[in-house]
Amino acid sequence: MFKAPRGTQDILPDQQPYWQLVRDKIREVCGLYGFRRLDPPLFEETRLFARGVGETTDIVEKEMYTFKDKGGESLTLLPEGTASFMRAYLEHGMHVLPQPIKLYSILPFFRYERPQAGRFRQHYQFNAETIGEAYPAVDAEIISLAWHLYSLLGLRGVQLQVNSIGDSRCRPGYNKLLTGYLRDHQKSLAKTDRDRLRRNPLRVLDSKEEASQKIIAQAPKSTDHLCDDCGQHFARLREYLDLLKIPYTLNYRLVRGLDYYTRTVFEFWAAGIGAQNAIGGGGRYDGLAKLLGGRDTPGVGFGLGLERIILTLQQQKIPPPPDPGPQVFLAYHGGQGQKEALLLAEKMRGVGIRAAVNHGGRSLKAQMKQADREGAEYAIIIGEKEMETDTVTVHVMHSGEEFTVAKPQIINWLKNRLFQR
Ligand code: HAM
């Protein structure tokens, strides 16, 4: 027997109402904030991610689904969205349009990670990106968009963590300072963190290794070493968050796992869904466009994980609206009854009535049970008596009331009942 590949899942019909709810609210909130949808292809040239996300990141080093196509070109299934958004912005010359450009998408991403609760090898993200504007109010707006979505969904207890990691002017100095400090204390760091120190020192700060915690707690903080512009940018962002009454925690250990970030970084954390508690994360990426060979273009955005949002909804017992069942179930007797039922069902669907018919030639009694199970509002019975008199019997499921209606009148009869409430 085949199984879905490790770290992937079928999203079964019973789960779909949750996905529908989240997608509906995303569309709603993007409409409210004026974000327009952009769907890039699901694979790109491998170099895009090596350049954009960074050679020494976990994603590029270990997690990409990379393959050669028949033409010998190296392609990679999207491990994330931001590099593609920026590629599309540059490729389509969006800088000539009024700035900023506000884009969103809901896409599956692919990362060869160790699967666990809330961590998949194919996961879906809602991405929102504001490209072409450097003002800190834009960072605040993007954070408030995510915040608004969580609130529309009714999620409780989401925590916003923010930090600033500086830019190309002040980060190198801070990096040096941090590296020096960590080197001085190498012996007390966990082995994986000593490796990280060599490849990507900033990442040591978000290490979960018990052995390293003491050293990390005393490490120099990026926010104490920002240049004037970055310092001001961060101060203004915090003012805007206060103004918008969005509570946040300053988290100097928040550095994020992708190399393109400058200045603002942030994450949203939820309680009760296990170790993978980041239900969203993002930040500013003012250097990304140039890394990709384009004109200097600022940007800020986030990715929110749909699986983790849905886990949180379930954990907080927030039910989605159920899938609507059929409004009408047609039950019939015999071959002629079946033909009439099929025809009537088609006519009903033609005027927008959700109609279901049983195809297995079961007894009328069994069909009525099925109508009940499927949650139909009305059963239409086409039995022997009804066929003789060119009528149908309407059975109101919740009350058991019955009406005899002339068959040519039944569509109008139902329309009056169903659509004029
Ligand atoms: P990221 O932090 O790698 O950022 O992913 C964003 C969110 O996607 C995470 O907070 C989490 O909710 C979800 N996520 C990530 N990996 C997995 C996984 N393996 N299984 C389930 N959920 C996952 C980015 O990808 C950036 N591109 C976000 C961004 C957009 N930054 C600026 N613009």
C-alpha cells in the first residue's frame, strides 16, 4: 500500500472547513489592507535561493528539494516565498508603479526538515509583502495585518516578538563583537553552536541547546549597537505599535533563519501547540533586491504557517462553519423514479439549489435515513403513488411535516421556501 511521503499530509474533507475559514479570512483581511494577490510558479532557478535566502542558512544547506530537469537546468521547489516575490517585482518592473506594491499569496512550500507536530516537508504559508517603501510605518502596517487576521480568526494569546538586527552599515560591527564574545566562550557552548558560530554566528542566539543558554544570556545585543538610522527606525516602529495598541515583547535573541533580513524582525508565537510554536514570522529585507542583481528596493513582509494556525484553532476549540449539506435529498422508487429524480435534481442545481440523489437503488426507507445523515433540509419522495398522480411528496426533515406538490410546481415551491427567508 502506498502512503503519502513522510512529512506530508492529505488535507481530508473533514479538515477542509478549517482551511476554508483561514483562506476566507486571509482574503478578507487583504481586501481591508489593500493587498493584491500574486502567485509565482512553484519552482525557481536554484540560484535564486542560494543568493536570496543565503548559502549558509539551514534552508539552502540542507532542506531544499532541488532537481535537474530534462534540459539539465537546476531547479528548486519553493522553500519560501520572499525571494520569488522580489524576483517577480524586479522582473516585471513594478518600480514604475506607485509605491509601495502590496502583494500576498497562499502557497505550499517544500523543506526537507525533520517532521514533527506542526512541522511538515510540505507546508502552506500566507505571505504578505510590502515592497518599495522603507518607512517604519510600513513595518507596523504589515504586523498589524497579521494581528488583524489572528483577531478575525478569534485566536487568543498570540504573542508578538520583535527585534532589530541592523543593516549593512551596523551589522558587520555587531557581528564582529558577537563573534568575538562567543569565541571567548566557545568551550561553554554546545557542539552544534560551535559549528553555527563558524558558519552563521547570529544563529547561535536563537539556539535551544541547554548548554549554551548561560553564554547567550550575556551576549551583546544587536539593539545596543544599531547605527543612528536603524536605531531611529526601530524606535519609530515601536511607537507605531504602541499607537496601534499591539502588544509586543522585545526579544534580542530573535534573529530568524534567513539571511536577507535587515532591521526589523518579528515572530508570532502561540501557546499549546508544542515546540513549533511560531505561527508566523517575518521582517524587513532592504538588501534582497540588490542581492538578486536588481535596483536597490526596500521590502518588508511575513509568512504565516496555515497548518500551525489551524492547530491553534483546534487547540482553542474554535470551530469553523461546517460544510453546507444538501438542501434537498431526492428519494425514489424503481427505475422510472430514478430517472425522474435525476432530472429533477439537475433542474434544482440549475436554479442554485444544492441537491443530492442516491444512486444505489436502496429502499425508500434507507434513502430517507441517508437524507437525514447528510443533513438535508427537505426530502423529495418520488414513489409509486406520486408517479401515478404526477406529484411529489415533500418531507420537511426537522419537523416531519409532509406536503403533496404537483411535480411541475416543485422547483418554484422550493425556491419560495429556500430563497425567501
Ligand atoms: P519562516 O519563519 O521560515 O519565514 O516561515 C514562516 C512561517 O511558516 C513560520 O513561522 C511557520 O508558521 C511556517 N513554517 C515554516 N516552516 C514550516 C514547516 N516546515 N512546517 C510547518 N510550518 C512551517 C519565511 O519563510 C519567510 N519567507 C517569511 C517572510 C516573508 N519574511 C518576509 N516576508
